[in-house]
Amino acid sequence: MKRQLPPLNALRAFEAAARLGRMSAAALELSVTPGAISRQVQQLERSLNVKLFEGSKNKPLLTPAAQTLLSALSPALDQMEAAVKAISNANSGVLDVACFSTFMVKWLIPRLFDFNALHSDIEIRLQTTQRADDPDQERMDLVIAVQELASSMPNAVPLFPEHLGPVLAPALADRLALKTPLDLPGKTLLQSKGRLDAWAMWASAMGCATPLGPGATFDHYYFALEGAVSGLGIALAPWHLVADDILAGRLVAPFGFCSSGLHYVAKCRQQRNLRLDLFCDWLQAQAAQFTLAPAPLRAMPSSP
């Protein structure tokens, strides 16, 4: 029996617009104009004789019919994409890799030249993610995440444990003359919106009260680290994000680093192929070569 389906391009345009919430975002993903997306959606509405979007163009809302269609269409397109990847040339092609933006800028990109030199026929296409539950991660070949290390982690490759420590510019360190972590309260402490519990997590690991003080809260970890390099205050940073800055003398870590209890893990899609295995092996090798974080320089006195 002949399949009774609307044009595939119209279905793809609708799925992208419905999933991303904006015609312009769908146009960017599919490399077409917003007008083309709008025309494809209108064509689909005529074909199905149903309304799929309502509300304003700036904030389109899904109709009940659109929600029903999207719930089936997205998994179907994901399965098609996975099948195409599974039978494509395993030795070359594109790998879609997602991770937090600061990790990408401070750790992954500075080392990626090595993988490119070893495997020039494999393109690593990077995408940033800001949430651990970002639905777009399901479409990635590999996602690098920070989480607790479970005893059973199928399709996951452990990289390294996370260690946290206060960091600041050398000139600011000389001026403040910090002796112990008890000197931190009242100082300018920098934070990131994505990790507002970082100071509390570090203080708990060190066995002291959470230090409090004035200071800016930045949208991204990267901005907080750049603020610390510029002397704006003291940031609490994972060792792997600031190791290069410390080795280059742009930052100092007066109290060393202690374990946060979290680990960086590379989570792979279920359908593995050779190029994904090559990238995972390379990631593990890079993680193994990474310099160990300096241990806390002194025991933490008990807080009053």
C-alpha cells in the first residue's frame, strides 16, 4: 500500500520550528530562510487541513494537533538520522559533539588540533549546551557532561574528576595577601548563574562555612574566569578550566583544589562506529595526560 505522507521537507520544517519554538531558529538549523520555513509549514497545514500554529509570529504556540504530530515526528526523524549515521562511512565524516561552552573554550578547543592532525578526514562539529537536560543532546554523537560517577554507565567514557579551588589574578593576590580560606569572607567573590552552588560545594568539601562577600554574578563560567584574570575578584573554578591560565601565570590558586565529587564524562550515542570510537579513545588519552590538580595547600581550620 502506498504511504500517505505529506512532503518530507514540509515535515522537517514543521518539526524544527515546533521543537525550537521559532521560525528563525528552524531556518538557521535547516540553512534556509524564515520565509521558506513559513511556506513549508503553510503547505503542511493545507495538506493536513489543520492549523498547526497559533498566536503571534514572534511567539507562535502549538495547537493540540501540532503537539500530537510533533510527539511522533521528532522520534521518527531521530531514528532516521541515527540509521543514516550507522550505515555511513565509519572512517570519515562528521561527529556532532556537545558540551558546556566554558569547557569547550578552555579545554576542548585548545586540544582539538591534535585530533585533527591524527584524523583529518573526521570533522568535529561542536555545539554548546547550557543545561544537563537539553533535549538537543539526544541528536548528538557525543555529549561531555559533569555528573556523579555511577557504577554502571553504558555508552559513557569517564574522563577525569572535577576539582574546585579559588583563583584570582596575581596582582590581586599580592594585595589581599590571603593566608587561609578563613580570609575569604568579605572579599569580592565572582559567581556564574549556571553554578550558583559552587562556593557552597567547595566549602563543604573543605569543611568550612560558605564564604560570603560582594561580587558579580555572570551568565557563563567563562565570563567569571575572565573577570578573575582581569582582577575583578576571586572566582571558584574547576582545575581543568584554569590549569592553562595558572601555568601561564595569569591566575594563582592560593589554596589548591579539592574534589567536588563530580566527574567529567563523555556520553556516546547508542549506535557506535569507528570514528566515534576514535574520538572517545582520543578524549581518554587527552584526559590521562592532563596535569593533576594541586591538592589543598593546608588543612582547613574548623569554622567558629
